[in-house]
Amino acid sequence: MTKRTGVFVCHCGNNIAATVDVARVAKEMGEVEGVIFSKDYVYMCSDPGQSTMANAIKDNKLDSVVVSCCSPTLHEKTFREVTEDGGELNPYRCEIANIREQCAWVHKDKPKATEKALKITKAAIKRVQNNQSLTPIGVPVTKKVMVIGGGVAGIQAALDLANAGLQVVLVEKSPTLGGNMIKLSETFPTLDCSQCILSPKMVEVSKNKNIKLLTQAEVQDVSGFVGNFKVKVRQKAIFVDPELCKICDDCSKVCPTVVKNEYDENLTARRAIFIPFAQAIPATYTLDESSCLGLNPVVCGKCADVCEVGAINYDMRPKIITEDVGAIVVATGFDLYGKENLGEYGMGKYDNVLDGLQFERLCSASGPTGGHVLRPSDHKEPKNVVFIQCAGSRDPESHCAYCSKICCMYTAKHATLYKHHVPDGQAYVFYIDIRSGGKGYEEFVQRSMERDEVMYLRGRVSKVYEQDGKMVVKGVDTISGKNVQIDADMVVLALAMQPSKGTADVAKTLKIGRDKDGFLAEAHPKLRPVESVTAGIFLAGAAQAPKDIPETVCQASAAASKVIALLSKDELMHSPAIAKVRLSHCTGCEMCVQACPYGAISLTGPGAKASVNDVLCEGCGTCQAVCLRAAIDVKNITQLQIHDMINASLGV
Amino acid sequence: MANAVETAKDETGFEPKIVAFLCKWCSSAGSDLAGVSRLQYPSNAVPITIMCSGSMSPMFVLSAFNKGADGVLVSGCHPGDCHYLKGNFFARRKIYLVQKLLQFVGLENDRFRMSWVSAAEGVKFAGVVDEFVKDIKKLGPQTRLKAKR
């Protein structure tokens, strides 16, 4: 037990001092056994506050320190650094008593809050007096990164990482790279062709020697910790050898099975053996097991018969690939809000009600109509098109509460593109607000109104139905205060963005959090926007929140640079607050061995007693709670320390 | 919430002593969020942050009651969301047994409670403490396991 404890009580301006009598806390804590120095100060974390603390440690030869202030998540690191650098004391001799978030901010009654602050601080004193000096454990890092998701976010992150010299494993669920972006026709506000800007990057990925690309693959299991993850990836069998496939198209010509083409948003059909689109990476045909007649030459076998190079092999089986990586970037992207949820707009019921991605395909030169805007029902040019914004967004009662952020801009782009394709047509946009923050964005929206004469109507649409070959759109224009009815040829819904379907599973596998809307949760909304709460796992793109392409690319590069910084060291420091066995008490009963979630404990040595692997142990303490003889403890939060804290908390 | 604090003052002036064991990764962070959101709840529960609800030894519960606690709260991550993979499953099983033990020795059920509060659930945390304090106030001081001195 230490004998020269110092206590520093922070006012946090008025944040703590308004509800806690900080002077009284400092005075009474000065009288606790073993405390020889006690002081309150207005801002302990300020420069003068830190020097006060450093000097007090040195001048009074303190051997343990408590700072009574805000949550340890904020300033534990700060004060431990002061203890080490300024005070020349082992940083693990410093503990934080949280009297702000857990006390001052949640109570109004000053005497009661002060009583509680006294107990919290005394508990921290009792704990720190039995703390040991510890040294972080150096662990070698694997200089390899896994990127999950092959959309623009994953591509950008993988390229940045590979160009920095790191090995990258890029895992994509679908048969090709490109994600949602490759389906777009043009991008706002510059109207540059999406394929033209993304395809070269996809080729760069396939050519980069540092990148290993695994398509049709999904992450199955992750173990380990920052610097040393072990990831199991399951790769589907594609039944075509990419090395041999010459992309001649002979196989799909003879394939008798026709299914909807996902790449064209179900507007066209494809065969069971197909290539998603001409520029797909990897450039190979792939056989979709679920729609093939049976992968059996007796049943069909036509594709294998016509393939001159013999690239098709029905005997391929799924592979489990295990990769050791130091960090993981999650970029699983978005899906559109399910159209089945928007029955009032007739989505899924009428051929001429489309979603934004389907309209992109109609405008795209590589799309189902070769870049001509034609309505799906009769292939005629639509003369009146209604665009409905916030379809599913900003509707907390029935749909998503949040704003999907990019729809205002892509609707303006759709209306503009439509006018370029059909100059004598009329575009109508129903909107709630126009949110066009971004470089050149507002000007783009204005141009669509002025030059392309898009009619913006402020209000919601109540109903869309089909009558005499027209789509009747009933809504309200809240500016004129009148009901509006438009007999349109086509309706396009700007559906809300939501995290892609696999995001929930990936989050669960990786043990990273999601927010209330299902998007991946960042470690701090402002200061750590690309990190997940789990060290070594980073976020990029629309899986974290709705965002447009420039923002996605920014975040992907930011995540990559965080990874580069992390893996630039040869060793990472592992917390030394880990389990320790008291051999004299251990009977080798194996309770802890079975309880340890990390397999960090094994029986070794004479008498087969428990021993802890320093690197694998995360210090959770599950072992100490199962040990019948109290033979195992987590350093600096031992059972004796907790008993002391219980006493202090109860004022005993 | 403010109203609840008002009504919680009962006539006898009994202020229960409660120890709240909070998992560092979820409930402690959730209580931080309650603080940042300036939610108000009674000051009776003194928090002790532990690494994981799975590290919660039954001895801590008995020790707290022995030292005069009127109530003990353990709060961890939602089942399936443990920061340490499966610690809270251990906690859940163990705490069930501790509850049975406490019943057996004649302690009121309401004095020992487990809750699942994530880092995003500041409102839930404040609600859990609020409700727990109210329930303990109804029961009065705990004497069954308190050491006589």
C-alpha cells in the first residue's frame, strides 16, 4: 500500500463546482489515511493545472495520485501523461474519480452531490493506494489490412493503403468491385460520368501488387485485437476460372436460365452465367449457383460444352480463407430503403414508378435503354416526370427519421439529365426543403430551376396511382396552399438511404456498435469520426452515415491514413492491466481456463497451475469472478481493491 | 425525471445507500452520456466501474450488503454485445444464482438488480437508477445481511 497519496479536485470551471463543494472534497480527502497532499483547482487539465499537478508530485514525493474530475474516457490519458512526464511517477499510479458526468451533472442538490463526490473520490483513493507500477506490453503488429466492401469507399481506402506500402485484402460480397457508384450515370454537380471516373480506379486495384482481391466473399469470423486480428473469410465458388475466362460471352448465349439483373436494378435480365457489366473487376464470367439449373452436366452443362478454353468447372467448392491483419476498414455501403415500405407511392406495383438507382440506369449509356430515358411499361419517351424527394426520409412516424442527405442533389441532377435527354419534357420535383450545402451544389440546383425549367413544388405527395396509362400524382403545394394533381408518365422516388443489408452482420461479427438507425457508430461524433469503438477497426463511407461521393472518398482516405499511422510502428502497446495468478492459491481446477473468452489461460508448470498469456489477456476479469480460491486477479483492479472501493462507496 | 426526484423524497427521510457496479464499456459510458445530457436522477447510487459485468464476483454483492448497502445494482452490456465477447453471459448466469441465494437467506428480491444499459442509453441508465432508488425506499433500510458492530 502506498503512503504518500495526492488528491487533485477539479472545478471544471463551474461544471463541477456549481453542484459539488470542491473545497470541502479537497479538505476532507486530505484527511484520509495515506493522503499527504490535497488541492482543488479551477481547470486541472489546463496547462497551469497540469504543471501544478506535476510539481506537487515531485515536491511532495507522491507515490500515488487521484484526480477527481470528468470521465476517465476524457482525461485519464492526459493525467497519466502528466504523472509520467512531469511527475516522474509510473502512470498506472494515477486514477480518475469521475465526479462530473457521474455526479455534478446529474444532481442538483449540492450537499447530496458533495456527499456522493466524497464517496467516489475516496473509493478512487482506496483503489490507487493498492495500485502497482505497470509497464505496457509491446506486441508486434501485422502490417496488413483488411478492407470490407468494394464500393468507392473500399476502393479508395485499399488504394491509399496499398500505395503506402501496406498489404491489403479487399473483401467484396458481390461478383465485382464498384458498389453503388458504378451504377450511376453522371455525378453531381459536375456531371462527369461515374463509370469513367471509377473504372480506372477499379483497374488500378486489380493491377496493384499489394492488393489481394476476394470477390463473392464475406467475413465469417474475427478474433484477436488491434495489430493482430485473425479473420476468416468465406469465398463462394464461382465455377469459372478467372485466369482462363476470355470474356467471349459464348457461355451466356447458350444458358437457358433467365433471371433479373441486379446490376441494372432489375430493369433487364441476365443469364445464370454472366458478367455483371463489361468493365467488371475481376474481369471474368461467374456462375450464379442459385439460378443455375443444377451445376450438373447431366441436367444442362451447355456452358461448359461451349467454353473453348475449359474455364468452367462445376466441381469448385466454397473456400475458407484465413487472413492475419493488423487493422480492418469497414466500408459496407448503403442500400435504398425498401420500396415495399412505400405502398402509397405505388413502388413495386407500377412499372413506371422507379427508384433513384433505376433512373440512373435509364440515363446511363451502358444501361438497359442505351442512355435513352424511356418508360419501362411501353418504352415510350415520358413527357411529364414527377420526382418525389424524401421518400422514406425525414418521416419519424412511419419511415426513417433522418435526412438521407444526397437526395436533394441527385434529384436536381435527375431532373437536369431528364431535360437533356427529353428537351421538350417537363420535370416536377416535390420537396420538403432543398438542402444543397457543398461546393457548387446550390448553383447546380438553381441552374436546374432556371435553365432546365424544373418545377419545384414544396409539399408532400399523398398518393400515386395509375389511370388511363398515366401515373396520377396527388399532392399539395404548401406555398400556394393548393392541392396539386399531375398526370405524369413516370414517377421517380428519391428513396432514403439505409446501411446495406450485410452491415448488421458485419458489425456483429466485428463487435462494433451501430447507431439507432443501424449505421455503424463512430468512436466520437466529432473528434473520432472514422474510428469504431473497437481499437483497430475503422469506418468509411455510407455504412457510417448517408454521404455523397466526395465525402465518402474523404472518409476512406482518412480511415486509410489512420491505419497507416497505426501500422507505422513495429510494436503496439498492450494494456498491462491483465490477469495475474497467485500460484500459492491456485489448485489447477481449470475454472478460469474455461471462462476466459480469449483462451489466454492455460495450465502449465509443476502441479499444472494456471498461467496467463500476457498478450492474449484483455483484462476483463471474467476469470477472477469464477475462481473459488481468489487465486487470480486483474492487476490494479483486484478483488481486494474492489472491496476497499465498496467500503468507501458506503461511507464505511 | 425532475418530478420523479421530487416525489422520491419520502416522509421518513430515508436515503438508501446503493452501490452500482457498472461495466466500463457500456453502462459506465451510458452513465457518462446521462451526464452529458444533464439528465437528473437521485444521488443515492455510488458508481464503481468494473472492467466487465463478467468480472462481478458474488462476493462483491455479499460484501456490499454486509457493509450496509440497502441495494446493489449491476449493469452490463446487452446480452450478445459484450465488449469481451461473452463476459455478460457469465454475469447473467452467476447473478441468477446470487439472486436465488439472497432469496434463500431472506433478503427482499428488489434489493439486488441487474440491468442491461448500452453506451448509447443515457436515458435508460437514469431511469434504471431512478426506479431502483424508489423501490428501495419502499423497502426501508436493509438489516438482514448487515454486519452488527
